[in-house]
Amino acid sequence: LLHREQEIDHLAAVLSTALRGETPSNVFVYGQTGTGKTAVAKYIGREIEKINRRGTGIMQRVSHIYINCKIVNTTYGVLANIGNSFIRNWGEDLIPFTGWPTEKVYEQLKRRIDEVNGVAIIFLDEVDQLFYNSGDDVLYYLSSMNSDLSEAKISLIGISNDLRFTELLNPKVRSRLGEERITFKPYKASQLYDILVDRAESALKPGTWDDGVIRLCSALAAEENGDARKAIDLLRIAAEITDRDGASRIGEEHVRRATVQIERDVVSEVISDLPLQQKLVLLAITIENLAAGEKLITGEVYRTYNILARRLNMNVLTQRSISGMVSELDMLGIITAKLISKGRYGRTKEIALAVDPKLVRNVLQNDQILSELIGTLKGKALDGWKQISLI
Ligand SMILES: Nc1ncnc2c1ncn2[C@@H]1O[C@H](COP(=O)(O)OP(=O)(O)OP(=O)(O)O)[C@@H](O)[C@H]1O
Ligand SMILES: [Mg+2]
């Protein structure tokens, strides 16, 4: 795995401590999204398997378990999954997926790990999801398990792109989980370049790409946040656009268009994930924006929101709540809101849409509840929804 040799070596060192018979540390792996954390965990898993298949030796005693806590996010689920992965002989029953008291699952898990009598490396990827869903009980159990085991040893590798949750952990759990810390730094342009060349060679037809295109994609992704996923997406989408164009080579132009498309996809996703009331506020801003074509103030947005909410028979929130939602939309980068003074009339927010209004309309139209409302607006309004305030 390119440019993660140090991080892999560090994790391997933790493992070798265990193989020497010492108690291994738990490790907390932190890094922003797309810095290769999951890729490294899977790589180590594959290496361990390779060695196990090869036969004898000290590494025979190493096993690994990978759990994505976005999917398995309960205390019970995590314990049962780990326990079941230790079942060597077919005769033994699986831990059922529900029903046992947690204590019993924990006891079984411990017994099975001890029976195998080796070193178990347990990857908990996206471990923040486990915490947010189920608290820190399971992390408490697992991070202190070595003192309960008589033969075997485990090393817990928690992986996350979120540091906030670590501050919410019970201090004991926090220090145990983070006995060692590894931080994955964002990739630099030159590193992304190597990763992309590797990808291009295996995924793209020869002759359809060149050095310049790869350099551009890596520079753009490095500029933003050094996210390998972004860089790979950029190249992939540029290739798709090239294909659609019927062109034979990816050019700078295709990469530029790919950045626009990615940006649109991100905005669309943010908007479609908003709660309904907030979508309604955004709809109000968009309507006003199309009508006035300039900056709005909170009062205007509130008036339109009010009409829309009543038409949907929804609870009409106070202007104060709406103002809070406006700030959130601002933080998400969908609108800009600037506090201005209106002299003796006090202060208000000056609001402008920061994204393409047509994009907003299209995304909101996909909302089941809003699509009908938007449909009725279109008929009456000029070029969108100009006469909404008359409805
Ligand atoms: N060093 C690398 N060499 C090759 N491909 C890489 C490398 N690092 C990351 N990638 C690729 O980039 C993408 C994102 O990496 P990965 O999923 O490991 O990120 P992550 O750090 O786990 O991000 P998140 O915090 O969002 O889970 C994957 O497709 C992965 O295969
Ligand atoms: Mg990941």
C-alpha cells in the first residue's frame, strides 16, 4: 500500500509485542476521511491471512477480526461477532444474534479467545458510530479484556475520522483505547499522484490518460483536503465524462467538469438529508431568491416559510427557530447569511442562496412531501415560483 508504510510498520510493531508474550497496546487510529485508514486495516488483515495460509511459524497464532461499526453498532452485536469469529471447530454453536444477557456473551467470547490461545487483533472501524449508538460499554469491556484473559492476548484497534467523540468517552476508556495513537495525515499532491497512477494503470484503458491529467487530479484533491477517495472519484468521473463525450482521451476540460459534478453531488446529498422543516426554510429562500434575485432578509423568508408550512398543514415554527435553521444552512454552505443592522429597527440577517437555485429545486422535488407542493407552485408562477406570496 503506497505511502502508508510507516503506519503499517507501527501497527505491526504493536503486534510483535504481543507475539513476544507481552501485553499489546490498544491503538486509536485517527485521520480525516480518505486518508487510507480502512485501506490499511484491510491490508493488514490480508497480510495476516496470507501468512496463516503459508503454514507454520509464530504468526500462525495471530488472528484478526474486522468490524465496521457503522453496520454492527450495538454492544451485543460487536461481542457476538467477535466471539463467533473464533469458532474453530464446526461442532460448536454460534452465539445467537439476540437473546443472551450481555454478560454471558462476554464470558463466551473470553472463553473462546482464550481457547485459541493466540493474539487477536480486533479492528473496530468507524468506532465513533458504535459509541454514538451504544455508548462506551463495549469499549470498556474490550479495552480491558487482557486482564481477564489467561492465555490469549488481544489488541484493539479503534479507527475513526472523528475526534469529538473521544472527549465524550469515560476517561478510563479513553486512556485505555488510546494507549497508542496513530494519526494518518492527509495525502500530499505527490502521494496522490502515485496512488492515482496506480489506479489508472489498473482501471483505465491505456492511451486514454496521461501524466498531465493525473497531475491535475492530484493537485486538485490535495488542495482541498488530501482525500484519496476524492482524487480517485475525480479521475473516475472525468473518465466517465470523456466516454460520454465520445472523446478518446481524458483532457483538462473533462477534469474541470468532473469537479463541478462532484460539487453538485455533494450539495444534493446535503440538501436531501435535511429534516423536512429545514427543507421548507430552504424552499422559502429559493422561492424568494428566484423572485427577488437578490439578497433577502429573515422577515421575507419567514413570511414565505409560513405560507408553505400552512399549506402542508405542518407545525409552523417560530421566527426564532427559523433563524437558527438559517444559521445552520449557512454553516452547511448552502446559503450565506450575514447579520446586518437596520438602525432603530434592530438587526436582521441578509440571506442569499450560495448554490444554483435550479439544483435546489430539483433536489427538493425528490422529497415525497414537497414534490406535490412544488408541482402546484410551478403552474401559477412565472419562471419558477414568482407569485407564491399571492397563493
Ligand atoms: N495508500 C493508498 N494506496 C492506494 N489506494 C488508497 C490509499 N489510501 C487510500 N486509498 C483509496 O482511497 C479510498 C479511500 O480510502 P479509505 O477508505 O481507506 O479512507 P478512510 O481513511 O478509511 O476514510 P473514512 O474516514 O471516510 O472511512 C479507497 O478507495 C482506498 O482504496
Ligand atoms: Mg474508512
